[in-house]
Amino acid sequence: MPGSPEYLDSNDAIASFFSRAGSTARVAVDTEGASFHKFVDRIYLIQLSTADRHAIIDPLPIAPPAALGVMLEDPATEVVFHDADYDLRLLHQDYGWHTRNIFDTRVAAQLLGITSFGLAALLEAYFGVKLDKKHQRADWSMRPLTQGMLDYAAQDTVHLLGLRDRLAAELHTKQRWAWAEEEFLRLEGTRWNTEEPGSAFLRIKGARDLTRRELALLRELANWRDALALQLDKATFRVVGNEVLLDASRLAPSDRDALGKIKGMPRGILERNGSDILAAIQRGLTVPENDLPRFPKSKRWARDPDFDTKVTRLKLARDEVAKRLELDPGVLCSRDRMEIIARALPKTVEALGALGELRTWQVHELGDAFVAALRGFKPVADTQLDLAAGAPADASARGDAPYRDH
């Protein structure tokens, strides 16, 4: 490993490291959380590398490392991540930092048409470095950390600046640097959005298949589980799995014997918390009809008999451009974006750009092909109809990044 990383677990060590580091043009950063183990996710480790120094910061025994925050928020310092989304959210959640001037090696790789864009695959392809995945599911909240865990964590940044340089050079060669700049700029300000309290149960996979009464039971059961998970500081699936909650919501067992017959119900939870689970079920059963939960209403466009044909033509056009550019079609343009474009039926490239659904680089590469694909179709009424509660959400509820998985 090039240059042994310093382990910084005191305020004095942090101050000394950053005073010696001085100003730097680039810094590689990674974080380790523990969402696989803990209910409340937070940063349990921060790894960083400059051109000649590497460090691992233990944030648990120290004050917030303000010097690092200054560096990350300095527009003169390029901050290099691999798959920055999660790191940016944690850094903002725990410290309120708004990271600037980002370079994301995952995004860069995808824009270059690289299909194996995980960090391990990229480091092996470019440097012949094979990352040890032994601690991929490690509990980073545990202390003390083993030397093996520290070595594993350090791997995530020690080669990242070199990888950044190789990918940046290829972006320039392929004349895709402007694409990357546009994507990197959009990463600034990434953070978790606040959600309505008590609404998380609606995001459980399978909840849309329940009746409103069953949703009421699921809400009570999810609230019970979340409270217990918070008390134990365990990931919710380590307390009771979603499938168990869904089955309990459908079956509404009235005693411990019936509760115990639900597949996957942990014996320990049944013995210690069975009465609490049954009480939650009873609360769900007594919710008045008018107060039963429902999924928020979405919007549906007026029926368009040519809609599927339009989307198919856009897809064919996209796939042809993707083949020419040697890009994954989903990176070039996702299906939900094409559905919105099909409904809007832009007649010119300028009108396509004005929709705001595509990046500038996407409009440049796809504009003519998309407009041609939609030529000849007549517009339909643009009125929107309320979609019945519980029906699938419209495409407007989508992820924003075209380079994510599709």
C-alpha cells in the first residue's frame, strides 16, 4: 500500500495532520457507515488521501473535524469520491457540510461506457490492484477496529487520485469532459430529504398490495419495530423482517400461537415482545374507516393511444445513439425520462431542452434523434387525472441521476 495511512483519533492528531497537509489541489474521500448493522446510520470512519499523505479519521472520540469541512467546502479543492451519493448524504447529515468541486470516479467510468464500474473492478483494470472484500459487511461502529479492517478501509482512497487522473484523461480524449462536469455539478448539495413522520411504512416493498385496513396494521407494526430497533440500535431487518410484518398485516393473528406460525418470526422477539406485536395489530384493527391510511394520490396523463409507440420509437432512437457512443443505454437516458418526453411531444430540440428532463449533454447527443422519432404524432389533451390511491406512482417519482442503475 503506497504510504502508510495515519490513524487520527484525537483532536490534536487532526490539527497536526491538517496543519502539515496545508492547502491541496485534490483530496480523495470515503466514509464508512453501519446501516447494515445500526438503526441510526452515521459516519464511523473517514478515509482521505492527498497526493502524498493518507489518513483514517475516527470521528467517534473527537470533535467534528472542522479542518476537513473547510477543505471539502473549498471550491479550489477538488474532492474525489467513488460513488459519492451516500458519502455526501452522510457528510451533510452528520456535519452539515456542503461538499464542492466533486469528481466521482463511478460517474466518470459510466460516462466512458465502462460496464464494470465498481471500485474493485476499476482498480484491477487500471492498476492491477485487487481489493480484499473480506470486510465489505463489517460493523464499522465496533471498537477497537482490527488492523485488517483499517487496511481494508484505507484501500478505498489510496489509489483514487490516480484513478481520477486516468479517467479524466479519457474523458478529455473522448470529448466527454463537459458531460462529467455537468454531472459533478449536480452532485453538489446532495442530501437526504425530510419525509413526513410516520410515512416510512409506505416504502416497504409489497405495501401497495395490501388493503387499506392491512396498511393500518402495517403502519402500527412498522412503528413498533422502528421504536424497538431505535432502542436496540439495530438495523430494522435485524429485529423483524419486512415479510414478517406484511404477513402479520394480512393475517392479523390474535394470539401468540397464531403469531408464532408466521414464517420468519424470530423466537426471541415472539417471547419478549409478542404482547407488544399483538397490541400493535389491535391498534390497526380499531382505526376508524375514515382514518385508514392510503398512498398519496399521484397524477396520470390523459389516455394516449400512441403512448407505447412513442416510447418504443424513443427507445430505438436512444439505443442507436448509445451504440454509436458505446454507452449503456440506461446511462444515456432512462425509460422514465423517455416516457415524460413522449407525453410532452417536443417538436424541436429547443423544446426538448426546455422540458428540463435531460442534461445539456443528453440534449446535444439525443435531440435530433428524439425529435425525429416523435415526428408525425399529434398532441393529446394535456390535462392530468388524479390516479386512484394505491395505484402505481407516475414516472415523476424517479431518481434524478441518469448514470445510476436502470
